[in-house]
Amino acid sequence: MPHQKYQSCIDACNACTVECEHCTTACLQESEVKNLV
């Protein structure tokens, strides 16, 4: 199946998404969010 050929890339993208969500959550908990941009 085609998705099996790219499974390692799919897994890496999913892992990246998880890390981005963690970072977003942490940033939004900052008291001065506007200073982070």
C-alpha cells in the first residue's frame, strides 16, 4: 500500500505535530504572550 512506503515520514510529521501542540500550550500559558511574537 502507498501509505506504508511513506510511514516513517507520516510518523515523523505526527511526532512534530505533537511537539508543536505542546509548545503552543506552553506559550499560551505565558503571562506576556505578545512578547513572544
